[in-house]
Amino acid sequence: MEENTSKLGTEVVDTEEPLDKNVRLMSPTMMVVRRFFRSKLSIVGLIMVIGLFIFSFAGPEIYDQWGEIELDESGKTEYAIAETTYEVNGVKYTLRQTTEKELKDNFLAPPSEEHILGTDNEGYDIFVRLMYGGRISLTVSFLAVFLITLLGVFLGGIAGFFGGWIDNVIMRLCDVLMCLPGIPILLIISTILDASDIDAKYRIYLLMTYLTFISWPGTARLVRGQILSLREQEYMVAAEAMGYSTGRKIFKHLVPNVMPQLIVQMSLSLGSMILYEATLSYLNLGVKAPYAAWGTMINIISTNQDILQNHLNVWVPAGVCIVIAVLGFNFVGDGLRDALDPKARR
């Protein structure tokens, strides 16, 4: 910039070149997306998660040769020959009668064109049950994490904003819920459900509802701690001066500033919730036969050592799916944590 001095005064002339109109500033959202996709592990995790969703929800529509609870009754027919000897007028006669036994199920069949991964000990197609089991695991996990986050944000936001006796009541409730033993209570609930007429397919949803009820305190504590530090910021003082309502100040100005931490926690919690669901099904507390779940498919090895040693195709695929799901969500969570870090290099 140059200054031209004259009798009329000082004139400031801007000699700098104007900014190129084609140059666009990158928004914060685009920065996060760019940093996320720079990480190879994040991309791998995203591919793993999307692949599981396509496999579980679109797979049964494409590969519809077998159903989830459809038995393969194409086993070999067995015959039995019964001989009866009798004597008439000193002459012995032998009567041979062939009887056909009942048709057997095609159980523990090896992988083939008809059954990509073979069949289990009941005659169900393993490949098809993997897809339906993925539906259960992914749906239940997402619903549980969503409800946990919703409850945690609502109660944690109220506790952090108002403080006082409201904060004390909510935090003491969190302390009580965090002291409850999870597995023993789940055993009691499962026993009650066994005595009821509830469909076996929906038992896992009721159990995960209980898990949601006892799992929200962690999210509530996180939101409360963040809001306690944010509510004294200048923009909150300005919102108070503008006369905004309490709900608007909490959910319009405070909660959005906590969302980066919540997104990371949700993505990491999905992997943990899938493990929890698989554990419940493995302990025979979740989805009951004949319906499929990844944990239920692995449960068979706890009572049948022959399948554990000689029929890896029955239980290993379900274990691989659980590992892929947990690793995928953890990779995505790690990538989001790094991408949302304001101190990260741009």
C-alpha cells in the first residue's frame, strides 16, 4: 500500500492485487472430511463397515436360494432290509422286506455350489444365516448406541446447564446405574422371558433395552463435563443477554459444541455393543434358535467339540464377521477422533 500526500490530505492507495475469485475457502466440514480420508485406516474401516451393511441387508435379497430358517432336507435316503424266516410243510421260506427310513436333513455338509459355506448341525445354510445374523447385530447395536446417546445428551445437558440439586439428582442416578451388575440381571431377565410367550426373535431387543437403560450414564457424564466448561464462554453470555430460552441455549449452542466428542464416542461404542450382543447370544441369552445371530452361531462349539475341531466352516465365518465389524468401527472412530481434533495439522 502506498501513501500519496497532498494539500488536501493523505490518500491511501491499495496497490495489492485482489484475491482470485476462483479461490474458495475450505469450510470446517470439508476440513474434517479431508483429514478423515487422508488416513488409510479410516478408509479401510469405512469399507469394512459398508461392506458388512451391504452383505447383511442386500445379501438376502440377492442370494435367496435358502431362507434363514429353511432346512435342507436333501440328505440321502436310507433303506433297511428285514428278513423273516418261517416254515410251511417242512419247507423253510425267507421273506425279505425293504423299508425306507425317514428322510434325513443334510446337516454338516461341506462347502459346495449349493451351500457356499456348507450347513450347520441342524441343516441350515451357514452363508444365509451369516447375513441374517448381521442384520440382528448391526440393527441392535445402532439402536442401542443411538438411544444411549439421546438419553445421555438430554440428561447430561440438563445437569450441566442447571447444576444445583438437578445436577446432584442426575449424577447420583448415574452412580446407582453404574453399580448395577449387568450379566446377573440379564440372566434374571432372560429367565423371565423364557417363561413368557415373547417371540424368540425379539428377545435380544428387550435385553438391549435394558443395556441402554444402564449404559447412558457414561455419555451423560461426558456431556455434563463439557457443558460445565462451555456455559461460561462469551457466546453463552451473549445468548443470555439476547434472552434466548433455556432449551435453545442448551441444544442450539452448547450441545453442538459437544458433538465432535459424541460422534467419536458413538463410533467406538458400536464395536463394543456388537461384542456385547455377540456375548449375550453366545451365552444363550439373546437370539434363540432357529433364528440366527453371530453369537448364536458360535455358541454351538460350547456343546459340541467335534464341530470345534473338525467343522471350522460352521463357526469361524461368524467369528470373522464379528472381528471385521469391531475393527471397522474402531478404525472409523479413530479416524473421526483425529479428523475432529482442532490441533491437528490442516
